[in-house]
Amino acid sequence: PRDSIELVTEYRMSSAVLLLALFAVAANAAPLVNVSFYSEALCPYCDALTEGEMNKAVQEIGEIFTLHFVPWGNAKVEEGKRFVCQHGEVECQMNAVEACVLHYYTNRTEWWPFIVCLESYGEDQSYEMAQHCAEKQKMHWKEIDECATGDMGYNLEMMYYRETASLEPPHEGTPWLTLNGRHIEQMNLIEQICDAYQGTKPSKCMNAGEEIPIETIGLSMNNWF
């Protein structure tokens, strides 16, 4: 019979071969597509994109792209410090809530369902609805609320303001999308992500290009102020 040393040596060699194979797969894996979604609360077109094409993309081809969500949109900073939002004070509040959720919950499987839930309330978004969505996702609402109404929420929103202001070309309205740093239109979002991915494409990419209702596509323009 084979002695224990021989068996251990064989096991180690097999493990080393497996690790090398895994490293080779990882090295040859295509980079994920980077999608950024510049949004704002209470924006009907943002709501439609969130609940519609973007949510469909996350569910069907989420494994091939990252999603960076920026809750600022067309808001302005007045006198260097005061936020003024296109849809009023409630928008400012909900933008801050979303910023705090993104801060505390960095995994997309955690924060994206919250965003979809809150945006589903459309113009009825409020602290009450935000708390409902947070508790639905087993999030700590007290922590989020304290962040959104305090200095942390303000600082997070200032960070998103600066990021949005640095877009090149400048954003014309919301929702505003970029793919690998380049602005793209909302139409055929899944098809555009699939085309940009250089690896083996998910089966859902084969069905990309289905039309979405044209009335759900549009921009809340940035020249409102």
C-alpha cells in the first residue's frame, strides 16, 4: 500500500494544479463593465429607469457589470453650502437617505433593492416610505436616519455633488448614465452593457434589444434653476 507521505505529496500536487487552474481562469476573466447611474429622488424618469430597464439589467446580467449609483442629479449648492433640489426639500432629504444607505451597505444585493423600493413610491417618497423600505431589507433605520439628517449625510451629498459637477461632458439632466466613463443613452441599456463586455456573455444577452415604452424615457433637465 502507498505510504502516507506519498499520499500527502500527491494531494498537495493536485491542490497546486487546481489553484493554478483557478488563477489562470481569473487571469483570463474579462473585466466587468462599469455603469454609473446619476439620479435624483422624485424624478419620474429616474423612477422609471430604476424600476424598469436598470432593475432588469441587474437581475438578468448583473454578473457582468458594476453599478455606481449617485443620488444628486440636478440639485444645486447655494451660497456655497445650502442644497436646493429640483423637486423640493423632500428630494434633498431622500437623496441624503439614499447616500447614507450606500455608505452603510456597500453590497449591491443590499442597497439596490432599497433604491428600487423607495423609487417605486414616485412622488410619494418620504421618510416614512424610506423607513419601510429599510426595514423590509433588514437595515438599521435609526443609523440611516441619523446619518441623513446629520453632518455625515451632508458630507456624503457634497461628495456626490462634486462628482456630478465633474462629469465630462457635463450632465444635461437626470437620469444620466455612463458606461466605462462614457455617456450613453437610456435606450437598449442591456444591449449596450452586453456589447461592452468582452467575456463569455450571459444567455440573457442573446435577447437584448427588446423595446421599452418610449414614454418612460426622458430627462429631468438640469437648467431648471
